Amino acid sequence: MVFEFPTRFGEYLVAAIIIMLAPGPSVLFTIARAISWGRAAAVATVFGNALGMFILSLVVAFGLGPVLQRSDEAFLFVQIAGGGYLIYLGIDAIKKSIVHAEDIINVNEGKPTILKSIRDGFFVGALNPKGLVFFAAILPGFVDHDSDSITSQIVLMGATFAILAFFSDSTWGLIAGTIRESLSTKPARLVKMRKFGGLVMIALGLFTISTAF
């Protein structure tokens, strides 16, 4: 497999950073770990999460890449469906922001080992609906559709996303671990974070649909 950078790789980095900065399931899970068990558990969780997201990107690349390369109609459908689902996730995040904040500060299970934190993070990353939509619907919009290497482009961008997510989510975890007492006693801050994340997902979903035509 020959890896080549898509011509819109710079634009892709901007979109990836925007979706990462929006607090979604992975970020909230990391913050919950940081509040409950500190920074080490949070960073271990993030490592597993990044690995899970990369595996998810490989599944999308090898499963969806060949289909997109053969069909313009499939390419259009994936972008529209993915954008619509991203809008749904954003609305759901806003509606359930209070519930999500309460879940974060009410973690009662015992402190996990580093390996368990990595494992738990892996499953959150691999099963993250926001990540799936990003890899399956938003990411293909930045590949060179006329190229013969769509699959390799998706793999490359998926790996880039996982690396960036590790550093971004680790920052969230380190900050949350440092101010854990403040976050645990003021859930309103977590509610605002979740609502902001929802708005960003809605905006990105609308952008994805608008660029499909």
C-alpha cells in the first residue's frame, strides 16, 4: 500500500482539531476517570481510546474505502447520512447534558489498574459513534476522490487523527485531574462543556451535508 497525502490534508487537520475540541464521549469518559482516579488513570484511558479509534479507522478504510472509490452515489450517501447523524448526536448531547454531567461525577466503582484503564479506553474509542461518523462520513470528504489510493489516504488520516486525539484528550485528562475537586463540586461546568460539544457537532454535521453537493 502506497501512502500519499491528500491535497486537502491541511483542511482535514482543521476539521479533525475542531471535532476533537468538542467534548464528546471519549473526552467525557476521560474527564470522569480523571475526577475519580487522577491523571495517571486518565492518560492510560486516553492511550487505549486512541488505539481503539485507530482500529476503527482501519475498519472504515478497508471496508468503506473500496466502495467509495467505485461509486459516486455511495460517496454522496455516506456524507449526507453521516452529517445527519452528527446533527442528531449534537442535539442529543445538548438535551442530555445534565444527565451526562451527573454520570461523570457519580462514578462509584473501584480504581482500575493501568491495563484496565487502557482496555476500557480502547472500547470507548472503538465504539465511539462520533468517531465512526467522522471516519465514515467526514473524513472521506477530504480524500482525493479521483485517486487510486483512497483506502491508503483514509488509513493515513485515521492514524493522524488517533495521534492528535491522544495529545488532545490527554490534555483534557491532565487538566481535569489537576482541578478534580472543582469539577466534582460544580457540575454546571460539565453541562456547559457538553452543550458546547453538541453545538460543534451540529455545525460540523451541517458543514458535511453542505459540502456533499
